[in-house]
Amino acid sequence: MTYDWTLYAILFLALWSAVIGGVFSAFSEFIMAALKQARPSVGIEAMQQINRTVIPTQFVSGILLIPVFALALAAYATTVFEGVVLVILYLAAVVYGASVFLMTLAGNVPMNNRLAGLEPDSVEAEAYWAVYGRRWTRLNHYRSLGAILTAGLYIVAAVTLITSGQV
């Protein structure tokens, strides 16, 4: 029996994870840098708008759905594959789940929610913005690295499947 579709699923997860990592990286590298250079009220208001706009997008769908597909694929793989590929697929799911999914839910989203409740011109908002910019960007770097590492793990899994003759 051929399991070629699993190879395509793995490559799709690699690409999807890489895209998520690329967006996070762009945000950390220059978008947040630009927002932090603006007047605090301007940066805060822009970030509030970004946070409201991003929710119904494919990007957020990806953040939320990749761990579901990753775990489902890893669970299925235990029934048809063997060896190092299984370890890599589970590792990819764990890396993404911890560094992107959980970091987003436990780190970035609560910070975004707090920022959303502040009046951009307030003293409280300006004080929080300095902390927010540093901490949010640091967490975002971790998310970026986690998503890119996940993509790399999926590529290694795909190559391993091909070279081992399992697909």
C-alpha cells in the first residue's frame, strides 16, 4: 500500500509552518521595531488595530489548526510508519505546540488583550507599551523560531520517508 498522501501532508505542514514563522519573523524584525519608534499612542493604536484585524484571518487559522493536524498526522503515522520518522513527527508536533500554539495563548494573546483595554493616549498605556514592546517581541521571536524549526523537522521527516523507502 502506498502512503504518498502522508508525504504531501508532511510537506504541506512544513510549508504552512514556514509561512507562520516568516510572518512572525517579519513582525519581530521590522513591524514591531517601527511601531516602537512611533509615538507611543500611535504605536499602541496601530497595534490595537492589527490585533483586531488579524483574528478572522487564515494566519490565525493556521496558528490554531497546525497543532490539530500535526497531532493527527503523528497519531496516524504510528499505524503505518516506523523508526526515526515517528520521533520526528511527534517532535514537530510538540515543538510547534509549545513554541507557537501555547506561547500564543499563554503569552502574546493576554498581552494583546491587556493592550486592547487601554486608551492609547493614557499614561498607563504609555507605561505598558514600553514593557509590551520588549516582552511581546521576545515571545514573538520564540514563536518564529519554533515555527521555522517545525518546518525544518517536517522537511527532515519527508526526506527520511523518501530515503527509507517508506513512501
